[in-house]
Amino acid sequence: MSHDLVCRGVNVRFGQFHALRDINVSFQPNRVTALIGPNGAGKTTLMNVLSGLQKHSGQVLLGDQDISGLRPDRRAGLGISRSFQIVAVFPDMTVFENMRLALQPNALAWSMPWRSIHGYRDLAADAAARLETFGLHDVADRPAAELSHGQQKLLELALSLASDPKVLLLDEPLAGVGHGDAKTFVQTLGRISEGRTTVLVEHNMDVVLNVADHIIVLADGSLFAQGTPAEIRADRKVRDVFLGQSA
Ligand code: ADP
Ligand code: MG
């Protein structure tokens, strides 16, 4: 089954302001697609369009299905996970407990005394393995609130992957994250993109060039350029846009 996520003729207006202009793009499975562009380009707005938070004209398709009219909860049901919005980290619970809870197929089951002890053990093993993948095994028994900012971001990513989403939407997941944790995040992201469609909004071009398979550049609400990291890196007009911003 194809999980291509496609925008066809997407427009968003805030009153007179035209925030997204006729966006036609495709996000493909087994790839990390980076969405880049100057502040105010429309990146977050486009992520909101994909997750169902933003009204728009035009279509959003997941595979063959037109999901334009579906609310965020229905889209989540189809496997579209917007990290850091849908995921809740419980600060007083340990990292391990947070992970195990996220792996419960149904949050209600948590309080059901009759759930099987075997299911419980499998869940615990799965939780431990996932924390290892995200470099969080050393802090598994600490309350989530005690983690560094970067570790919390890693935990949020781990939790948002618990439901094994087909589409993972990450809007600046590394904001405020230190170098070491960012490196773990990038390495992990490379590994978890298999079997899903990942969309990443990220300012750090080193991260983008490292982790992205495909790059989409937005500027002033329009599609400005797209291509492989090598193509984007070599694109003179893309460089001008970014230099213009940092000047
Ligand atoms: P980016 O994430 O690329 O920095 P955004 O998608 O957040 O940009 O915003 C794109 C433009 O749309 C900006 O000029 C922003 O001010 C405007 N905008 C975003 N959300 C709203 C809103 N709810 N109402 C009015 N203007 C908005
Ligand atoms: Mg944004």
C-alpha cells in the first residue's frame, strides 16, 4: 500500500494574506523530506494542512484517499502522527513508564487489572528496546521532567513512534536541542524513516543535508525549489534566499 502524501493545488489565506499559494508537492514513503525556507515561508502552515489543523482549498491525498476534509483525530487514525502535538509526555512518570504507556494499544487498558502478565512483560521489553534505540536507556528510571531538553525531544520522538505511524510530521524538533542530542536525533531519524513517510521542518542546514532524502523549499508561501540535497546545495537561487535571511 502506498503512503504517498500529496498536496494538489493547496491554498491557504488568512484574511487578505495569502499564506500558501497553489502548492503541489508529494511526500514519499521510506524517505525523509525536509521542508525548508525563511521564517514566514509557510512551513508550519503546510504542516498544519497535512495534519488537518489548517483549513485550505485544494486537496490532500494519502495514497488514493482524499483526506482533505478529515479532522486531525481522523487523520491520526489513518496513521498521520504530528509529533509534539498528539504526544503527551507525563513529567512525573519515569521515562520508562512514559514509553510503556505509549505502547499500550489503548490508554484505558492501563487501568485494567485483568490484562495479561505476558502482555505486560512484552510491553516492558519493547519499551526498553525502544529507549535503547533512542539513547535513553541510561535515564529510563528518571522522571521525564528531569531530562535535558534534548533528551525530552528524543523521548517525544520515541513516544510519537509508539503507534508506528505511516506519516511522521516533525516541525522543528531540534529547536533548542544541544549538539550531542541533536546528533543522536539525526542518527535515529535516519533509521526510523524506513516504512514511513517523514516530513521534517528544520532550520539547521547541516542536519537537513545529512538526514533528508528530498528537500522542498518554500518562500513567501510558494514552492521555490525542490530536489536532492546535492541539487539544493548547488542551487544558486536557494542560496540567495537563505543568505538574504541571515544577512
Ligand atoms: P514558517 O513556519 O515557515 O515560519 P508559518 O507557516 O508559521 O511560517 O507562517 C506563514 C505566514 O502566515 C507568516 O507570515 C505568518 O505570520 C502567517 N500566519 C500563520 N498563521 C497565521 C494565522 N493563524 N493568522 C494569520 N496569519 C498567520
Ligand atoms: Mg514554523
